[in-house]
Amino acid sequence: MIETVIRKRIEILVDSALVRRVTDAIDKAQITGWTVLPVTSGSGRDGRWREERVMGTDKSLVLTISSIEKAEVLVEVLAPMLNSHGLLLTMWDVEVIRGERF
């Protein structure tokens, strides 16, 4: 049977203009990998929204998986931006194969 280990999956919804700041924070937390996905529309507390490249408000989803310890460091590094820049950060436990990679 293949063994799995528990890691944290972290998703951060961010204005695309701020993706570099988020990925720099991931690097600072010494998390080894991340993926950036485009987000074209959604709905939230302020209602529906659509991607708007002209206004610079298009959004991206930054995804990473890490150990619990590194996830805690990342949250601490990003904490000041959560309110000031309206980031949405979600985190939950996932099972991964080859846990040493995360």
C-alpha cells in the first residue's frame, strides 16, 4: 500500500498585479513550489465581478502545498496584506504521496 502524508494546501485569491508579492512570500517561507492560475469571474461579499484587464483588477489564484510549519510561516508573512489588499487565503489538510517533496 502506498503511504500518504498530511500537508497543507493553500490557495490565495489575489489581484494579478500582486502575484509577485505573494510568490515572493511563498519563497520567503521556503516553500518549494507554487502555481498561478487565472481567474475570470466570481462572486463575493461585494457581489459579482468579472476579470477587468483594462482597470487592472483581474485576479489570479496562487496554489501551493507545504508542511504545516512552512504554511504557518507563509500566513505570518502574508498577514499584513490580507486586509490591506483584500487577499482571500484558504488552507486545509490534504494527503499527498511523496511527502518529502512538500
